[in-house]
Amino acid sequence: MFLRSIRRRSSNQQNAPQLPNFNGPNPFTGRPFSAEYRELYEQRMGLPIWQHKTAFFAALEKYQCILLEAETGSGKTTQVPQWCMEWLRRKQLQSMVCCTQPRRLATVNVAQRVAKEMDVPLGKEVGYSVRFEEAVSPGTLIKYCTDGVLLAEMSSRDTKLERYGVILLDEVHERTMTTDVVMGLIKRIMRQRKDLRVVVMSASLKTGKFSRYFSGCHTMQIPGRSYPVEITRAVSKAIAIHKKDEPGDILIFLTGQEDVEIGCEMLEDEAKKCGSGRELIVFPLYGSMQHDQYKLIKNTPFSQNGPRRCIVATNVAETSLTIENLAFVIDPGFCKRKIYDPHKKLDMLLIQRVSRASALQRAGRAGRTRAGHCFRLYTEHNFTKMMEDVAPEIKHANLDSVTLRLKKCGVDDIHGFDLMDVPSREHIEHSLILLAQLGAIDRRGHITPLGEKIHRLPVDPPLARMMLESVKLHCSEEVISICAMLSAPNSCFLRPRKKQFEADQAKAKFIDDTGDHLTLLRVFKAFINNGRSKKWCHDNFLNFITLKYADDVYVQLMNVMHRLNFELISLDPSSSLYPTNILKALLSGTFMKLAFFCADSISVINESAQRGFYLTMESQLNSKKRNIICTANSFSIHPSSVLFTSKLYVLSPPQWVLFNVAIKHREGGRKYLQTVSNVQPEWLAQLAPTYRAHISAKSAELDKMLREHEPRDTLADKIRALKLRLYPKN
């Protein structure tokens, strides 16, 4: 552990503009200003970025693109969009300002803050748009949205973004895949629209790289906080800090929602034992929280000698969200990332070290409104070994949705598209192959009629393919419900540390013997049938936030399917086709996530020798030894799966399973398949014949295993014909 001190100058307000006439009417509403407006305006004048307003206006007038590097706490996210709106109004232009954010929670909260600062109702002059939710109107002047929403706009009705006069790309240092694609498309639009202004913002820009990418754009660098932050040598825990008399709230970074909830419980227990005279109020904070829960954190008043707040958060607290009066940050130095492995065609959820840029962002959470300390729970040596910045998401994420979007935007040569960081050729090829196997593109790489429908559904292509297949199998409402549950960012099941037995008993009421997918369907239907009750969720140890999110997604997906004129049918649970047709529809979109069981003769790496292990189809297909079973990438079924605890699974594990995600806990850790259901391999020939032929061509061993299940007299000829057509040289 080590000591770093970073001291920031107090903001200089001498050059700040004079206060406006607070007695006059609000130019946006025509009504008198509220009592809060003056106080907020004075706070804005105290922000470090305020004294650069005149220089920013001059740059906006002269340059089409501005790279704005402004440290955490400078006020860039709230102030710069307002300045851009003011600039457009001065020029009497009717266009809007659009500001993107990488996360939905930050998007909504920043919009709420700016609406307050402008003293206007949220959804009128200031609005927001996130996936499945928006608050905008025809009179909206500033719109905050996620980068995914802007990408969707560019690939549908407004390819040149004609309604926007200024587009701000915020927090671009995070380099999400969507942000990278948006930058590439906006760079192309800039050549077509010389009137468009683009502002690229971040707390930690590599200005040289961005400047080269945007062809020598004007760069502005703005200092940050008004208060000092000491990054202190420490291994102290939150309770040790709490025992001290020094005032200020605490922020702890953990890797995920489950860890956050466990951490909150442990803190509450320890706080009762520590003997401090002050109360410790513990709050969780993660991306799927509802806005009113975040408001509860903000609205709990700070008191010099009263209760101390301790916020336990995921990396959602790194950027954009302002938590007042934080004095202490505790950073263990880990985060959870979703990494796509193009060789295995698997999404892997990994716990990894944060980058140095993320570590600095975390430290920046303290000291925004008061002096603060950051306790880093790792050595200076480990800090120097960290990556300087997070690798751009586009280099390690699944490209299927983005590739289809680019095709829809008229980008035929995906390999040659002008991205700041280009994914590997192999990565792009795997994406194109999958889209072809899904039927979304043809042999020439052009979008098919099916691909057009997949593109119009606001979910990943495999989920969209499942939804479309469900119409043919007369189980659309069930499959859309499952897609909505899979789209939710967190599990619907809660398992509190002190009530694990009760939680497991509650979960048992919903279990379906086929596995997790139909169990999720049962939970969702029960939630709807019980009036979407928060109390019912609490009594059944279910996450209300997750289920409410899934319900919102379900409504949106049903509406989209209705607009596409699909007949949506619910399958009778008493039907002989239930649940087979539902599982078939799921397999039609996620056939590449198929795994098969291997006996326990070599499963010493597994936690239970009796249970053996699973190998994924893709890891076997991409093994160098294609004609023998490769055990190097073996998986267990995750303990949270209903199949893991099933008596049937213990006695006779399912031979073939469909899974949603593969998880690996740190380097050398265990590997699991999560959200797993029992399926029949013979369905492949019916639902994914191209993929079945692909297996036949690449692995004699897998082909032999599949043929044991298939009616040879009807399928062999088809597979041989497809193999010859797709792989004529083999």
C-alpha cells in the first residue's frame, strides 16, 4: 500500500460572470424563478469549469470538434451541455443538444440535476432517453441519453442526426464498444454535416490518440476539484474509519450486486459491535437500482455529529454520480467485466484488477465537496502493474449487435470501418459467421429480411432470433417473458446471508425441472399474477427491481412485436408441446451456447467427482484436437442453478444443456455455466441446420455424438448436402 497526495487548487471565481436577474421570469417557462434556483446558480459558479465558459464559447464557434479533458468534479457533465444549448439559442438555431452517457442510472440522474439547475420540469426543456424508458417532449432542448440509444437513432430514422446541433460524448475514456461505434459513425456524419458540433469529454482522455482520430480537433484541459484528496497508505476497513471522530461519509467499491449486499449486511452487523457513539447508515448502490433508492442516498442529510453514511457500490459509482460529503473511499482494486472470447464464442464474466485510470476515478469520488482520503487495499507494486486504462470494450466484447447495426447503417466492409481501435479480424469474422448462422445476413454479407426483423428488436440478435422463432412455435409470450428476464442486469433471486434456508425454500416453489429458463418464466408469471407487488417480492425473497425492469422490457418487446404485425400467442401449460416448444425457441437463437456432459473419470478439477463436468460445443469445435474430446475448458453447473440442487441432476445429470453465460472467478478459479436448461441435441438439425452442418464439418467426434440422437434416415442426407455446400473443400 502506498501514499499519494494530489492537491487541487481552489476554483478562481474572479472571472465568473455576474449573477443574472433572479427577479425576472424564467426564459424557458415564463414563470418566476424558484427559491432554489439562485442557490444552485451560485453553486454552478463555484465549479472549476465555470471560469472557462468564455473560452469554450470561442472554441465552439471556431472548431467543429472539441476534445474536453476535465477532471472529476469539474462540472463538465452538467454545465457544458447547458452552454451548448445557450450557444445554439444565441445563433437562433432550433436544433437540440444531445449528451451521451455510458450508464442509464447516470443518464437519468444528470438529467434530473440539469433540469433543477435550469428550473424546468424534467421531460420538458431537459429530458433523457435510456433503453425502455424516456422523458422527452417536442420542446426538449437538452437530451441526455445512453450511447446505445444514440446508436439506435443513427441506425433507424435519423441517420445524419439532423435534429441535433451539438452532440457531446461524455466519459469516453471508458471506451465501451457502443461508444467506439458511435464515435466512428459520428466521425462519418461530421464529413456530411459541417454545421454539426461535436464535444468529446472525459476525466482522463488520451488527448493525442483522440486528436489523431478526430483529425486534429481543438483540445481544452480543465483542472478539477476545489478540495484536496489524499490517497493514503491504509488497510483500514470502514468500521475502523467509523470509530474515528473525523466527519465524513464512506464509499466502498466492490465487484457486483451480490458482493454489495453481503458487504452491507456485514457492515450493519459490525457497526452494532464496534461501540461507536455514532450510527452507521449503510446503503447499497449498483446499476439496476431504481431512481428512488438513489434519491434515498442523496436525501439522507449529512450531519457533523449525527449518523454517518456508508455507501457500498459497484463501479457505477466511479463516474457521473455525485454523492455529497464523501470523505473516505476504500478501493480493493477489483471489478467485474464481461469478456467475449471469440475462439470459444463465449461471454465470460471475469473478476479482474481495475486499471490505473479507474483507480484514479475511484479516488476522485472523495474530495469533490470536502477534503478526503482514499484507502487502496493493494500495494504500489500492484498499482504499477495495472493497465494504464481499460481496454476498449470493442476489443473484447461480443460484436454481433454492433456488426448488424453497422450493416444496417450501410457499412458493408466491417473490417475497413474507421474505428479508433479495430477488433481483430478473427473477432469480426466470428460475428459475421454467427449472424449468417442466425439467418440475419446472407452469403454476400447483406442483411436478409429476417435480419431486418432482428435489427428492429431492441435485444441482442440471439434473443431476437428466439423471439421470432417463438411465433412459429406458438409460444411467443413465454419466450418474450424469458428474454425480458435474461435482459435484466441482475438475478431475480435474493439469498440474504442470514436467511439462506428461508430463501432456498421460497425459491423451491418456482422450480421447473427442465432448468433455469422456465423457472424464470414461472417467477415472472407469478410476479404479474400477484399484482407486481413489492411486498410479495419481499416475502418470496425476490428482487423487485429486477422483476420491475423485466416487466418494463416485456411490455416494450410486446409492443415492438405488435408493431411488426406478429401474432403473439401464449402456450397452454397443459399442452403436450409445453415446455418443448419453449426450449426449442430458446435453442434456435442460442445454439452456440450448448454444452454436453462428460463422465467423472477425469473430473478431479470439479467440486464433485460424482457429477462430472461439462464441455461447451464451441470450445470443442475450436480446439486444436477437434476429433477427440478436449477437457482443458471444463465447466461446472453454477450452484445457483436449479439443476445443481435437483435430485434428478445428482442421480442422472442432463447430457446436453443450454446456458446463458460462462463465469470464471479470477485467474485459475472455477468455471461455471449459469442459467442452464436441459435440451435435446436432435433439435439442432431442425432449428439450426447450418450450424449442425458446421459441427459435422469440423469435429468427427461431436458429429458422432449428435448422430446417436438423430433419426438417421431423415437427417443424414440433409446434413451431408449442407456440408458439401458450405464446405466443398473438406
